[in-house]
Amino acid sequence: MPEKASDLYIRTFTFWPHLSDKEKELANTGTHPIRYAKGTQVHRGPFDCIGVLLIKTGQLRVYTLSEDGRDITLYRLFPGDVGILSASCTLDAVTFDVYIDAEEDTDVLRTDAPVFNKLVQQNIYVKAYAYETAAHRLSEMLWKLQEILFLSADRRLALFLVEEMEKTGSREIRLTHEQIAKYMGSAREVVSRLVKYFSQEGYVQPGRGRLTILDPDALRNLAGNPREA
């Protein structure tokens, strides 16, 4: 594995100092740089267990599917994030299957599932890291489902736009109405109607394939504190 990739791996995984030399060699040997083209299905729910993904560049979308084929975005992975549920077969207590797509051309470091499983079984620090990371992601997923079930559509859109602004550090949200709806777990028609309303109220300025946030404080007030709702 290239030195640059190894450095990134060491900086990200807190269990690294607690690995033996043999375990470090195993981790290095079983970790590979992979590029997923935009639109690639990276992980196919119960049909896959590819291993742990460390995102270097790009973006992955993690979602679940209903029985009738509708999908709900659970969270997205950005550079520096770790995808652990793509290795859920290595975690006995985690049985939630997710699907993962590449939203952009995405470079990752992938530690193969058999290698990561061996590390989990051998090293308590790896096991603790894996379960803590999985618990964090499952908590995010539960919050997303609660948001869809209990928050009104206008609050959800306001919350989404505020979170995107804070994540990117820009008031310009470069997403289409269809993309926003997909990430929110809503319908494009609902998003388009709300964007029109937000525009009339002076909260946002719509553009082709983007939204510019004009009044972030108004959006924050509308979003409120949803976790206390």
C-alpha cells in the first residue's frame, strides 16, 4: 500500500497503535486503493460484505430499500469518513443491511472483510472501534427515520439546507431538487413546492442546479431544535 495511503489509514483508525507488527502487516496487505465511478453500486445490501471503506475523495450515499423498492437515504460519507456497515458481516450484533452508491467519482481505501474480521477477532481495540463506529452510524440512521416520521416537510428542508451549508462552508447548495428530495427521503414535487415558498419568503434564491441561502437565521429558526421535538 502506498505510503500516503498508509499515513491516512494510520491517522484515521485509532486502534492502529494497539496493533502488533503482525496485525499491522495483515492490515496493510488486506487494504487496497479502489476508485468507484459515479453511479456505481458499491454495496448491495444483504448480497455483499465487502469490508471497511475509508473515503479519500468523493462521496458515497448509504440507504435502505423498502419492500416495494423505494429507497431512503440514511447518511452520506465524505472524505475522512469510515464506512463500517459494509463490513457488518464481521460484527455479530449488527444485522442491518444497507446499500451504498457512489454519488461522485470516489476514491477509497478498502480493508477486505476477511482481514477486518480477523483483526476484530484478535484485537479488542479493533473490536471496540468497530462496534463504536457501527453504533454511531445506527444512531444516525434512527435519527433519520425519526426525522422522516415526525418532522414536517418544511422543517426537514430547512434543517437539510442548514446542515449542507455548515458542512460545505458555503451558502450555495449545488444540488438539484431531485437530489435534495433523495437525500431528504421526500418527493421532488414536495421539495420544488417548498423551495418556491422559501424563495417567496426570502430565505433562498433558486438557480439552475443550485440554491443560494439568503437568510440562514430564518432557516435555523424554522428548523428549530429537531432532536428535542
